[in-house]
Amino acid sequence: MTEKKVRNLKNYINGEWIESKSTETIEVINPATKEIMVNVPQSTQSELDHAAQVAHDAFTDWSNTAVPKRARILFKYQQLLMENKQELAEIITKENGKSLNEALGEVQRGIENVEFAAGAPSLMMGDSLSSIATDIEGTSYRYPIGVIGGITPFNFPMMVPCWMFPMAIAMGNTFVMKPSEKTPLLVEKLVDYLEAAGLPKGVFNVVNGAHDVVNGILENEHIKAVSFVGSKPVGEYVYRKGTNNLKRVQALTGAKNHTVVLNDANLDHAVKDIIGAAFGSAGERCMAAAVITVQDGIYDDFIRKLKAEAEDIKMGNGLDDGVFLGPVIREENKARTIKYIEEGEKEGAKLLLDGRERACDEGYFVGPTIFEEVTPEMKLWQDEIFAPVLSVIKVKDLKEGIQIANKSEFANGACLFTDSASSVRYFREHIDAGMIGINLGVPAPMAIFPFSGWKSSFYGSLHANGKDGVEFYTRRKVVTARYSEPDFS
Ligand code: NAD
């Protein structure tokens, strides 16, 4: 049998797909089948510099293009993405492993970012006050800032890039994107539709690779701002180095999300949502439910239902009908997950459902795993495992649930299941989390709101999306002007 030749991914610079000069490559593997889909070049810093120069050269024309004209390109882009949802979702499932349903949801969330950015004419409007002193008025105008660098993680190949470049270019910036080297194929497809929508050459560029390209982005003089989404250690590095080089940086990082279930919650609803939040996308979501604290009155019923539902989960290739749980992204992620399960047992947690029993070698599969009797002293509780591993803790009341959650170094999302308005208010006021869900499992905000992690889940001041996104990708001029009375004589 002849071996199938695997193509090398190219870089997209100045409207052309260009072969990287680098001979080092990284395999992009379908995690459900272990098939090698494509090789990603480890592009060099000088290739990044070339892309940044091109983006810099394109900036003058693009930033001078009328805002409604820029917005019209995004409207066309949105239409093309809507027409090709299925194709985009299939690419995501193949390179990332999540189920087709989850992938379709991700495509929809990405499109919502394009829709929001297409409102650029209103979003970019400034403020004015006709009289700030006698005969003096004040007006502010928004302008783009230049070339933006984007660095994205593997877990949302479409949605996370769409948090960045649609808004950045709508505001008049130009862009250099470094997609995750594990899931770079979706961005390649996005380029086709950007071209078809009429985006001028040089406005959006893609340089594939890993840390050399990231360092290039952090060092290049033309890149004025960096949007990063990924793990905490890399986000910290990107934030420190980027700001040290006097760039604007927003770094959205890791998480360990807590959910509290109170005695008055609708149990069936809570269990169903928690199953989705903990095991959907194989737990590889920055908003995944990782720790559930359950009030003692419903604890036993909750555990029984949770276990039964988790055992029923269909695992397999996300392209197959009815599959809910796909693989984790790579062999090392599977090995790491299994290690956490082993360590969890050694730390003294009680294993209620063992995902190792359903682990299989066709792809990087680990079954849903549930631990009870977990404590904040355990690594199982502290670390972002980023896999289908859930910890459950019995608590006496809401206050104890919040106290436990607030010990975490992360503070991305937190959820509460209850029927009590006063508990909702207390939770909102006392929980450390930037995104809160009430009676739902994944409180990921829509594009019009900021993705607003706290503590070690975010470095910077302006988050992605919402008005923060507009602010991050623009700068202002404030004009203070004196107009004396016209001479009517
Ligand atoms: P990662 O940090 O390994 O990679 C993210 C990006 O950084 C990739 O493009 C990668 O090439 C680059 N990178 C990795 N190591 C590097 C290094 N040593 N030097 C320079 N660049 C490097 O993250 P991942 O595994 O792709 O994604 C999962 C992580 O992303 C999880 O921690 C998850 O919580 C986080 N995430 C956070 C959010 C959020 O909104 N807070 C959203 C999605 C994912």
C-alpha cells in the first residue's frame, strides 16, 4: 500500500499562500482516528517579520477605508460563513475531536462575533459635548492602532480566532494570526471566505508555527497589540514579554470552574446541564465545569443521577451520529488525564466513575470520570486538567460552596443551580468569577459582552469581545475646540 502524502500547510501573507522556508514541521492529527491530516511548518521569526511588515504596509489604506465599507465586507463574510456552517463544523470536528453538534455551536458563536464587528460604524462612534466651557466644545474620535498579533489555542479553532480578527479589522487595524499548531485548518478555511468577501490583500495574514512565531509577534516593532488565548503559563509569558516590549496585551488564560447546586435546584435540569458542561468537548473548554459543590439535602440523589447519565454518554468519533464525547487532543493529554486519575486516588479522593475503563487506543479517548470527597488541598481540585474529569464535593450551604470556589487561583466562570432569588443575588455578590451562570452549565457570554475572566484566568485590563474589544482595538483623539461667536456686523 502506498503511503498517503501529507501536505504542508502554507502561510498566508499579502493575499498569497506561501510555502514556509522552515523544514521543521508539526503533525496535525485527527485525535479520533490518529490520522495525520497536514503538517504545520514551524515558521521562523523572519517569516513573522515579513507578515508584520506586509500588515504594516496595508494599514494606511485599510485604516483610511470608510468604516461602513469595511463593515460591508464583514456583512458579506457573515453571509458566506452562514452558508458554509456544515463544512466549517466538519473541519473543527476532524482537527479538534469535539462532536459535530458542538462544532456547529462553535461556528455559530464565531459568526456572532462577525455580526457584532459588522456594527463597526456605530461601535466606532465617539462622544461629544457641545459646551464644556463658554464657547468650547469637546469631541472624541476613535482610530485603529495598527498591526495586531493574534495567538490562539487548540480548543476553539473558529470561535477564538473570531474573538479577535473580525473586530480588529472592522476597527481599521491589520492583523497577523498564529493559529494553534494543533488545530490550524479552520483558520485556513476562514481565509478563503475572507478573500471571497473582498478583504484587500495584506489586511489579514496567517503565519503558522509555534513558539518562534509567538516570540516574533511579541518582539516585532510593527505589532502594537497582542490578543492571546491559551494556558496560564503561556499567557503569563506573553503578557510579561508583550507589555515589556510596550505593547497592549490581553491574555485570556486557564480556568477551574466551580458550580454550586442547592437543595432547591431542579435536579434533572442541573444534572443534564452539568453533564454537558463537564464532559462536552471532552472537558477541553475554558468554561468547562470542573468542580461541583452540592448541598447535602440533595447530594445522594444528585450523585446517583449524575453517575447514571455519565455512564450513558456515547463516546466516539464526533462525526458519528449521537456521539457526545470525543477524544482529548493528543496522546500526551490522554496520558496526563490518566495520571491525574491515578494521583486523585492516591490523594484520597473517591473514584465514582473511572474514565480509564473506557479509554481506547483508536484515538485519544478517555471516558467520563467523576471523583467524590475532593478537597482544595488536592491537585485534582487545584489544577486545570482540561479533560473529562469532574470533582464533586458535599457542602452544607451556599456560603460553603462559595468559600471553596473562591480558594481557586482561577476565576473564569461559576454557576449556581437554585430556585431562590436571594441565593442568586448572594452568589453574584460573593463569588470570585468574571462570568456567572444561573441555572445553566456554560455561562460563555455572547459576543456583545466581554469574556471577562478574573484572577489567574486573565491578564490585562480589556477583555475580548463586547465594548472591551472595541476599546482594545482602538485609540482615541479628543478634540477641545473654542469657537467664538460669528461676526454678524
Ligand atoms: P497553550 O497555551 O498551550 O497554547 C496557546 C498558544 O500559545 C498556541 O498558539 C501555542 O502555539 C502557543 N504556545 C504554546 N506554548 C508556547 C510557548 N512555550 N511559547 C510561546 N508560545 C507558546 O494552550 P492550548 O493547550 O492550545 O489551549 C488550552 C488552554 O487555553 C487552556 O488552559 C484553556 O483554559 C485556555 N483557554 C482559555 C480561554 C479563555 O477565554 N480564558 C479560552 C479558550 C482556551
